[in-house]
Amino acid sequence: MLCEWLQRKVKGASMRRTTVCRMILFTCLLSCTLVIVYFQSTLQSVEKAKLHRHRFHSKSGRSPLQALYDSDQFEHSPLQLIQQKRRSLLNNVCKMYTRKRRVLTTEDLKHLIVDDNHGLLYCYVPKVACTNWKRVMMILSGQNKYSDPLKIPANEAHISSNLKTLSDYSTNEINYRLRNYLKFIFVREPFERLVSAYRNKFTRKYNTAFHKRYGTKIVKRHRRNPTSEALEKG
């Protein structure tokens, strides 16, 4: 009886050791598999980033458009000189009115339209031909049914889902695009822009929403002896 009892104990201990060894082996194999998958995905991401960078940039790390604009190999044309002066003016004015650096908010990023096909970031400013440039960006992205930007209705150009903005990306993707894409913006003489906004938003009958939302406040604050209709409708 004692021998049988000892044999059962030895056999049970052996089975437990075998089970534990199998569990350890399975855990090791699973860990190795996860590590391999992780490194493969990391390598694929790195290779993809390298290909993406090579697609838009030369050996100097600048895009072809940036290299052309900043090139010192050619004599600048009068138009290039004018453009450089405008850029300098824009930079100086921005520095003058931007006292503190701050983190860009989601609303800021929504004004930066992304074209991954061509490595472009367009910062649009309302009433500075932004409708037409949004049409152009829609054509460049190739994600719409139109081939001619002039055939795109104005209201479709302002539908947010028709264009990707920088707010649609993760933090790493945002930083990569800010460092590597060609960024451009258009500005306008301030009073011309103001007059354009007034004519478009307040002198056309179809913009009743602007009349009601903003026009009534302007009339109330600045117009002498306004009529009750103007106070109600703008």
C-alpha cells in the first residue's frame, strides 16, 4: 500500500511539473511572437515614413518647391523679390502681435488643410480666396467626383468632410507634417478684406443668417436712431 501511495504521489508530481513546463513554454512562445509582430510593425512604419519623406524631399531635406523658392543658384526675378518682401512683412507682423507662444488648439488645426498626395499644408483665411483654394485642394486630393475646380459648388467647398485638416491626425502625425510638408498661406490688404466680407455677408439677401446673428448687433451698437425692422433683421 505504501509503495502504491508513493508511486501515485511521484506520478502526480511528475504530471504537475509537465503541466507547469508546458505553460512556461507556451508563455515564452507567445511572448516571442508578440515581440516579433511588434518589431515588424515598427519596421514597416519606419520604412513607410522613409518612403514618404523620399517622395517629397530631396537629399537636403526640403521639398522641391521649397528648394526652388529658397535656391541661391539663380538670380531672383522681380516677382520673387516681391514675394520675399511680403513674407518678411507677414513674419514681422505675426511676431509683433504674437506675444506668447502657445500650443495649437483643435480649432487652430482645423484651418490647416492637408494634402498627403503632394505634401502640402494650406492655412486658409476667410475672405482671402479660400473658397477657390479649397476647390483646388479638393481636386489635388483626388477624393471627389470633380476634375475642374470651377465646377465645384461653393457650398461643397466648405463642407468639412470633403477635406482633411490637421486636426484629423495624431500628435506624431501632426508634428511630422508640420516639419516636412510645404506650408502656404494667402493674406489680403485688411480693408479690402473687410469691404469684401461686408459686401458678401450683409448686402446679399441670401445671407439672412449673418444679418440676424451679426447685423442686428452692429446696428444696435453703431447706427443712430435705428428702425425697429433694422434692430430685428439687421
